[in-house]
Amino acid sequence: MADPQERDFPSLEDEIFAVAQSVQEEPGPVRPRLRLRSERALDIAERTRSLNGREVGAIAAGFGLFVFVDFVMMYAPLMTSRRPSLLPQFVTLLVLAFGLGGLLVWKVGGRWRPFGAGMMLAWVFLTLVSVGFLTGVTVTL
């Protein structure tokens, strides 16, 4: 049997789990959170908050136009039993979305800027939703 004096000594299990219970942290100085925002990010956030109805409508119009053009261009190749290469459609849609859309955003500007952004957003959205089938990113099966 165990000696009464041995009962006073903690077991290995007691020592391991006792450490977790006895750990105390000293309160340190309270530091404010670091802000990692740049001027450009703040500018973009401010422009996003200040969107009015006309700009939202232009974004939706660019989005809708690109979706319409995409469905017209991709309907025939995707509905055939023997699928041809989608490389021409892919290049055309990429140039339309990011070529024309980027031109409208960065060079033309003004009221055309949200329209071009809508076209680019539509390409990204259709690529993600259709896993690339609607924009020609995927390899033909």
C-alpha cells in the first residue's frame, strides 16, 4: 500500500495539469490596434460609401451587357455535342471585359467608369459561378 507521506506528493498528472491552472498573466500596457490602411484603401472605401443611384445603375448595366454578350457567344459552343476549342471566345471575352472595361475605367473615366467596372465584375462573377465554362477558362472536356 501507499505510504501516507507519498500521498502528499503530487503525481505527474497533477503537475502537468496544475501548470495550466496556475498560469497567470500580468496585465501589460494597453496598446491601440495597429491600423494597416493606406491612403489608397481609404480613398476606395470612401468612394464605395458615396455611390449614388446613377453609378449603381451604370455598374448594373455594364454587368448586364457583359452577361448578355457572354451568353450569346458561349451558347453555341457549349450546346454542341462535339465541343470545339473555346480559345477564341475566351480571348474575345477577356479583351471585352478587361480591355474595354479597363479602358473605360482608367482612360475614359467620368460616367463610364462604373460601366467598365461592371463589365469586369461580370467576367469575374461568371468565371467563379460557372467554374470557367461560361468564360472559356476551363479546358474542353
